[in-house]
Amino acid sequence: MKNSLKRLFTLRFDRAFSGRGRKQFAWLVGILLLFFGVIYLVSWFFTFPEPSDAATPDSPQGAGGSDVPMGRLLQLICLFIDPGSVANVTPELRWFSLGVAILGLLLFTGLLISVVSNMLERRVERYREGEIAYPLENHVVVIGFDEMVPMLVRQICSEPRYGNCYILIQSVQPADKVRNRIHTVLDARQERRILVLHAQRNSTEELEKLCTTRAREIFLIGEANEYDHDSLNIDSLQKIVEIHSKTRNCPRIPVSVLFEYQTTYAAFQISDLAEEWRKQIDFHPFNFYEEWAKKLLVKRCYEEGATKVEYPALDREPITRESDQTVHLVIIGMSRMGVALGVEAAQLLHFPNFCRNPRLKSRITFIDAAADEEMNFFRGRYRHYFDLAPSRYRDMAHSDEVRILPPNWDYGSRTDFLDVEFEFIKGRAETPAVQNLLAKWAEDSKQQLSIAICLNFPPQAMAMGLYLPDVIYARNIPVFVRQETSSALLDLLNNRRKKEPLNRYSHVFPFGMLANSFDLDRRNMRRAQLVNYIYDYKGTYGTSPSAAPSDHELQQAWDKLPVALQWSNFYCADSVDIKLRSLGFGATPPVRLTEAQIELLAEVEHNRWNMEKLLLGFRKPTPEEEIRCRDKAVRKEYKEKRFIHPDIRPYCELAEGTKDYDRCISECLPLVAESK
């Protein structure tokens, strides 16, 4: 029993004094009250002078005529907190008063100073360790910390629309480590906006400290080197939604969620969120590699401070209906970046000359030392595309042997109608056989060649980019070299900063850097919303709109759209510029297209749409399923629940009503192009 009481007391004491300051203060008050209560009880064994209203020279209560204006309790308090009061008591109370004063000196003065000092030290320590949560409003929350976060924070600090709001970073990493890393990319003024909280992102209690219900925007990034990164992000997102659902009148807050693996990212491109989730958050999934693929191929621009890199288009010379040229993108390294580039290129490289000659296909070639294994993963992931399109495989150890991988004949004989083809080459890019192949492609005037080096080791990628066959540099063929931290070396080599005349490396471009990798303003959002509006307008009124509505109206219609259709509109919007280039239009879009141009681009749009649906996971129905799709109910079920789309077929086989939608979006391309 004695040990239990001792353990209970000491354990609680140790926990209190190692915890928050208010617990330490509570213990101090308790100890003072306990000792003072004992002193007060003991004081009743002594006779204290009674208080009087006025002093008289003959007063027996005071020494030398002094008055005693206080009662017993107040006299004890004075003795307890002021040892100098001992000199003013009667002689018979001197020893007792001295004991009270000594206890007061030890307990009140000594313990108080110690506790207050400890509270301040603990407060500073808790701040440094990221244990203090503040009641923030209109702030930006960044959950997780990896190499991308410092650059993302710098983007937020530099973006005028965020103003001077606080940026709260939650991470399991030591707060000092997070601050030191942030310190390297921000100036002193920007650093004052940064708050760090050390916590787990899968804890509801810790997430509540972030005040996400009052936040301006949330970025759910996750930690570095997590094997279950995407699962933890989804779990954290679910908890955030639960927190918001319990808060009355909580606004819909934008939540950007990083998915490290492209398979997870692709799943969220076709899987809709629960209705309850959509009420609480504005969900924006993103993937680092997909973001860079869009930056390189769609936006074609990268800015970091004073550095600006403008990337050339893969179709450097417009590929019109009469053109005999094709686009050929060679990707060295089937890394995650390489695969993302290949898939994004397959979404974009659709040209009108294929409508004239089906042999004029865009080609995407992967070169990798383990291309046979990587090819199997790639073909398995996008199996529905390869069910319809033949592909080629070549092992450079036997360079004369080209193996054709046929489509799946279960879909009938009419399968090879897609306008993009894939090729897989097994071999190391630095070997003479591959170098000779690259030189041969570079000399082919019928193809517009571009090379992307996507090796995982940046120094190796740099070496590869600088030592390609001479003909590639001589013909100014674009070479995109993946880097991670800085583009300074390539900028220096190609003289972009000095703006000197073209040299050997003037068409070698860095990409894949961590800085400014995320598109904060989502520039393509309005274009995608306009595409959705055009489809809705066509379905409602049977014609094309002549003008764009307000942003509010666009946003309302967009919020009702399933995630899969949102992504479909994004991919359609991404293709606007490349389509207009194929008609010979440059940066200035035309006011109106002719009927012949509309019909041509309608076929191009359907070719693009075929590729989009197949890469997103839809498939073409088999001949038996096509018969069943004549029933409207079955057709709807196949599209919405089984991801089988009957319109995945050549343009010439579509019904006129379906063609009208392609014509409608093609007619409105100038309207979409005007939107920035």
C-alpha cells in the first residue's frame, strides 16, 4: 500500500513537471496551499495580536505604538511571502514567525521561480520540437514532409494570391530538421510565415490541431520513403473528411493529395469520391511525374525565379492533313518519369494526317536495359490499349529481329484503328547498337524526333544527354534530360541565361526538377470546365455555345461531375493547342473554323478520345457484347459500372449523333483556346 501511494504520487508528479506548464503551476499551487494550511492550523497554538482600527501610543498590540491592521490569516500570508515581516511581530511569536518565513522563502520564492523558469524553458523546448498548436485561420496546411515540400512552400510564399497567410507544416520528422531544410529555400521574411507541428497524419487528434476546417487550402503530401505512402494519405484524407463533416457550416476546402505511385493515381482518375466526401472537400489528386509530363508536353514552360525554360513542341513543324511526317518520341529509361511521359504523349500525339493515311502513326519508343520486364508491366497496366493495337519489341543483342506483339483477336478483326503505336527496345542506350539506331532516326526526314532521358540517377542522365550521336545536336533535335535539384549546369552549357547564339547543347533541356513542380493556379482548370460546359450545352440545346458563361456557373456544373468525366475534360483541354497547330494556327487562335476543318478535327478528337478511354481503363466491347449494347439499359450499365464503352471504335463507324459531339467540341476549340 505504501509503495502504491508512493508510486502514484511520484509518477503523477514526474508526469506533471515534464508536461505542460499549467500542470506544473497546478502542482505548485497545491503544494503551497497544503503547507500554508498546515501552518494556519499550527498558528492556533499561538496568540496573535488582534487587529485594531487605529494606532495609539499605549496600544499593547503593537511594538513602539505601531498598529496591527490585519487578522491572523493576513498576518500569516505576509510572513509567508515577506521574511522582513518577522521584525514587526511580538517577541513571543518570533520563532514561529521565523519558521513560517523560512518555509515561505523555500516554497513560495524558490519553488515559484523554479516552476516559472521551467515553464518558460519547456515552452521554448515544445516550440522547437513542434509540439505547440495555434488557433489559425485562413492558413495553408501542408501535411507531410519530403524533398518536394520546401519547393512547394516556396511556391506558396511567392504566389500573390496566398497573401501573407501562415503555412503550417505537419510532419513526423524532427521539427528542427524541417525548419533547417525550409531555411535553405526561404528568406527571413518568408520564414516568419512557417509553423511546424510534429505529429502523425493518421491520428484524428493530431489532425484536429491543424484547424483544417478554417484553412484556406490543404496539401496532403506524406513523408519520404514510405512503402505505404498512398494508403496513409488516403487514410489521412478520410479522417480530415470526418473532422469536417462534424463541423457546422464548414466550407468546401481544396485538398491536393499526392499519390506517389501512378497506379493509385490512375485509380482515382476513374473512381468517384463518396457523395459525403464531395460535400466537404474539393479533391485534387496529383502525381509528381504526371505533373512534370504535363509541364513538359502541354504547358511547355518551366520557371524558377529568374530562370525560364521554354520547351519545344514534339510537333515542331505542324503536322497537317497533307503532311507525310510523323512524331517519334524516344524515352530512354522506363522509370516512373519515363512511363508518365509516354502515357501523356499518347494522350496528345493525334494528328489529321492519320485520317488520310492510317500508316502515319505517332510512335513512342522505350529503351531500357530491362525493357522485356518493364514492357510486361506496362502492357499489363494498359492491357485494353494493347488488346487493340499491335506493338513491337526488339532486343539489341539481336538487333535484326523485330517481334510484333499482335492485338487480342477476341475483339474481332477490326482492331488496329488507333493512331499511336508503342515500341520497346531492350538495350543500354550507351551501346553502339542503340547509338547507331538513334543516329538513323535523327537522319530520317519523315519523322520529327525528340529524346527524353528519364534515368533515375541524375548524373548518369546528364552524361547520356551530353554524349549522344553528333547528328542529334547538329540537327537541333530536342533532348530532354531529367534532373532533380537544379537546371544550372544545363542552362550554363546551352547559354540560355547568356542568350548567346545557338551552340552544340542549345537544344538540351532540363526537366523533372523538384522546384515549381506543382501547378498552384491549376491553369488548365478553366479550359476543362469550358469543355464540360460545351458538352452540357450541346446535350441540352442541341447546338454549340457562342460564348463562355461566368466562372461561378462553370464551377457549379463542374462540382456535379464524376471524377472520371472531369479527367476526360482535362485531357480534351490539353489537346486544344496541338489540334490548332495541326491546322496551321499559331499562338493566336482563329475566330471560327470552316466546316471542313471541324469535320477533320472531329475525327482527330475521336482518335484522341479512343486513346484516353483505353488508357483510363475502359475497353472495347467484344462482338457478343456489342449486340447486347443495343439495349440502352445494358449500354448504360456497361459504360458506368463495367467500364466497357461501345463508342471505342473508328470514327467512321460511329452514329451521327455521337459524331455531333465531336464536331461540337471541335467547333468550339477557338472558344476554349481563348481561355487562359
